[in-house]
Amino acid sequence: MFKSKQKMSVDLVRQTRDLLIYTNCNTDSRESKRGEKFATLSNFLRDLKQILYGNSEAEPVSEQAAVVVVGSDGGGGVGWRLV
């Protein structure tokens, strides 16, 4: 079960990174498409914050937080750091 959550954390970091790049590089996109991308990006950032800081129902999981901050799954990772 932990491996699945760790994989999910890596994917979340990768998808957030990709959306940040997309929204930065595609300023000429249709407004509705950009709005969709920003809504998704907002959800991803909320999920990352929950992993790093926890919430009212759960404490942060240090192993998942390490995956998010370092951006590595032990197999090459995503090459992105929050720090």
C-alpha cells in the first residue's frame, strides 16, 4: 500500500510540474482551456500541501513528503525539487 502512495506522490509532482510548464508557455491558449488547466493545477497544489503539512484528519507522512520534496522514487525520479 505504501508503494502505491509513493508512486502517486511522484506522479502528482510530475503532473504539477507539467501543468506549470504548460500554463507558463501557452499564454495564447483558449481562455476556457487555460481555466481548466489552472483549476487542475490548483487541485494538485492542494494535494501537495496536504502531503507536506497534513490536514485536520491526518498528520503528514514523512516518506511521502520526502518523495515530494526530493522528487525521487528511487528509480530516477522526476528531477524536480520544491526546496
